[in-house]
Amino acid sequence: MSVTVIPILPSKSNLKKYVQFGTDLYKGNDCFVPPLVMDDINTLSPDRNPAFEHCQAQCFLAYRHGQIVGRITAIINDLVNAKSGVRSMRFGWVDFIDDDEVVDALFRAATDWGRERGCVEIIGPMGFSDMDHEGMLIEGFDEMGTMATIYNYPYYPRHMERMGFKKEVDWVEYRMKVPEAVPEKYLRIADIVRRKYELRVIKYTSRKKIKEEYGHALFEVINEAYADLYGYSPLSPRQIDYYIDEYLGILRLEDVCVVVDKNDRLVAVGISMPSLSKALRRCDGKMLPFGWFYLWQAIRGKSDVVDLLLVAVKPEYQSKGVNALIFCDLIPQYIANGYRYAESNLELEGNASVQKQWEYFERRQHRRRRAYRKPL
């Protein structure tokens, strides 16, 4: 029952097989949310993803008797390594059947590739940047995921521990009840912050206008706000252009909050959108024939869950109550749109300042995920 691991060339046909395995493995699992196949193909394609300007990557497929039984992508991010001073490799897009031989062969191939390029440790699951999926699920296997997170079977972390991987960092996620009104404490803080720092909220109804006025600035604020977070890879101008084109068109703009100062300089942004989890499950990762319609319905129609994709505040305004200003704008929008619950997505478990912003919400911590590390 030998296993063969093959490094694949990043052609569209090869990557389609690679991505499809990551969906087929979860057939019948009610908690798995498939990615859009073309999105993952584009992310893994050197001619489409600008991250390859500062990253190297190699995808591997594991076969047994001609059948795909596992996959893994090895990544070296030169920007992050230059910042940390450590020659690390990442692994991502990892999926496998519950079989020691398969798992060992996959990771052997990935780590051999990293050693040949001078890497001294392996960390993951992580992608090219924080815009990619990261963190292996270790708690919350009975909860439906979000479009921004990984789902994996409970046997995955057992294999990581068996191979000698250790915890690097954990992320936690919260499911919150959308309140019937903005919490009074938020209203008071927002009023103080608005007057003290002369800030105001801008709302947009035109994607073209928000792109022209603050498209690049939104991602530049994200770069500044997240610069010191674990493993953050700053987005280049070309990556920013890529993500503007990729995501701006699908946002429901009333669920986006833009905060500026008296000179119209961007101070903070809050980006959320209706949950696409059920729509992605219906279309099974494919836009055709009807996937586009299910996604359009989810974006434009009614949903009872909103995904809080990110909140980014310029460093000089952090811990000054700007988050209250953002949620004083967004909560009435959530109520008007009929959202009952909000998903926080990933937060580093030690990031007390981020988790403190939920203290006035009824909430439960329902998922935990982990990045593992192992010396090479």
C-alpha cells in the first residue's frame, strides 16, 4: 500500500484536481464550507497571485493506487522571513485521509523541499498572506465554518502531534448575538471619540466611488494595523490591486464602515458581509451553472448571520475607542438587514484588546484553531 507524492506543475488542470480533492474529502460533512474552486486556483497560480513576487511555493499531491489521498502546499515567504530573521517555511492547503503513511509521506515531501532551500522550521497551516486561510481547527468540529476559515476533521491535529509538531499560536472565534440596540456604553464612547478626535463615518452606495477614494487606503490601513500580528505579511501595491478587484465587488456596502479624520484621511475601517456559508455549500465551490445565483442571493438577500471579516484601526488611534464608533454605525445596519448573529472569525487568543470589544455582546467562543511548528 505504498504512497507516491508528486510535486505538481501549477497548470490550471493540475490545480483544479488539487483544489477539488480538498472539497471531495468532505462530501456529506454538514460543517464543511467549500471554497470557490477558481479562487483557490488563482491563489495558487504564480501568473495570477502577486504574492509570488516575494514567495516561493510548491504543491504536492499524494497518490495510492492511482487515487489522490492527500495534498499540501509548501510556501516560503521572503518578506516575513526577512522581518523575523528566521528562514521558515509554511504549509497550507493541507488535506489527507486518516492514514499515517499518507500523512508522513506528504510532510516528508514538503519538508525536504524546504530544507533544500535552507529552511530551518515549518509552520502552519498558513497561506501566502493573512488574506488566505490559516489555522487548523482543533475545537468546534460540529460548527459550520465561514468562507474565511478552514474546516478539517478531528483526526488532523492528532496527526500533527504524532509527528512531533508543537503549538505555535492559537486563534479563537466567537459567535455573538446581534443586540436589539447599540449598547449604551458604545454610544457614550463613540460620542466622546467623535468629538475629541474630530472623526466621522462615511457610508458609500457606489463601489466605484469607494474604490476611487479609499480603495488603496483601506488596505494600507490594514497593513499598518496588522503589522505586528503573528506572521503578518504586508500586502504589496499589486496585491492590494488584486484584492480590491477580488473582493470589493461582492461587499454589501451598508455593512462597511469607513472612519476618517477632519482632513478626510482614513483612520479605520470595519468590513463585514452576509454569511456566504450556506450559499457556498449549495454551489459546492462552483460558479456554474447556478453557483453565481446562490451567492448573489446570499449577498443581496436576507441572511440571519453576518461575518465580521475585519476591523483595522491606524496604530495612533488604537485603544482610543474608535471601535465603538465603528459598531455604533454597523449595529443599526445589522438590525435593519435582519442579522441575528455575528461571526467574529479569527482572533489571536492573546489579543485581549480585540476580544474586549465584544464584552457588551452576548457571545460564546465556539471554535479554536492552531498554527503548529516543528524544527527541520
